[in-house]
Amino acid sequence: MKTTLIAVNEFCKSNDIEISFVNSLEENGLLEITRIEQTSFFNFEQLQELDRYIRFYYELNIDLDGIDTIKHLFRRVNVICDKIELSKNKEYLYSYNGI
């Protein structure tokens, strides 16, 4: 599978985002940056998450600690939703089999 990389400086320039913000995301473990020669890149698969962080930071004025907390809470909610779905599937399976 081919990985698509997006240049940080080009992304920031075209979206009017400070490069220091993206670097801060990396420093706080919220974004993974790859450096090739002297250019920084992020993986295309991180684009949706980066867009979310940008909205949190620029539109909602949430700082990096808040963004980290929100990311953690989203993960926990997803785990809980997965457990609920698993329980529903087990319940359906048991009721379907007459157990």
C-alpha cells in the first residue's frame, strides 16, 4: 500500500495555518511528522484528524492540552461504543439460537 505524504509547509500555507501549530501538535504526540531532507511531511491518513485539531484550536480556542484531552475522550467513547456493539451482537446471536 502506497503512503501519501503531504508537505507541512504547503498545507499550512494553503490553509492559512501556522507551521508552529503543526510542530506543537507533533511535540505533544498528537501528529506524526516525517522529515525527508529538510522538508516536513504528514501522512494523508492523518488529514481528517489534523483538520479536527485545527477547528478545535482556531475556531473553538481550545489549547493543546484540551485537544489532547478531547482525543483521549474520543478514544474512550469509541471503545465503549465497540463494547456496546459487541454486546448487542452477542444478545442477537443468543436470542437467534434460542439460548
